[in-house]
Amino acid sequence: MKRKRKVKKTSFKLIIILLILVFVVIPFTILKMTEDGQYYVEDLSTSEVQASYKHYIFASLKMDATDSKYTCIKMKMVKYYDLNQES
């Protein structure tokens, strides 16, 4: 007489952990790795900074969403110093 093998069921906790990993951890890590400066959305008519972002795409979306025609994106220049360089 042969016994039937039991089929393992995937646990609910494992599925939740995998979903969190795929939809939260991996996108957050990708966004942190692709930061490329500090972008400011500025209204030129009032010289007021409306928002600041670390990704150009988010700044451009904010600029498109504003009502004013006179908005621009400015990038903050960051200087990097080599601490190992002898002066």
C-alpha cells in the first residue's frame, strides 16, 4: 500500500513578508541608490521655493502640477572634498 505525499502549503506569513519585500523594501532601496542631488521647484514670480526633492522626476512632476507659468527647477550644487589629498 502506497502512502500519498503531503503537499506543503505556503504559509500566509511568508506571502506577506514577500509582498512587503517586493512593494516596499526593494523600491525604497532603488530610490535611495538613485538619488542624484537636491532639486528645488521655485516660483520665479515670487522667488519662493515650493518644494525640494532628491530626484529630478519628482521635481518635474511637482513643477507640472503647479498653477504658475513661471516655475523652474534649480539644482543645488554639492562640492565634494577629497580628505586624503595633501595640501
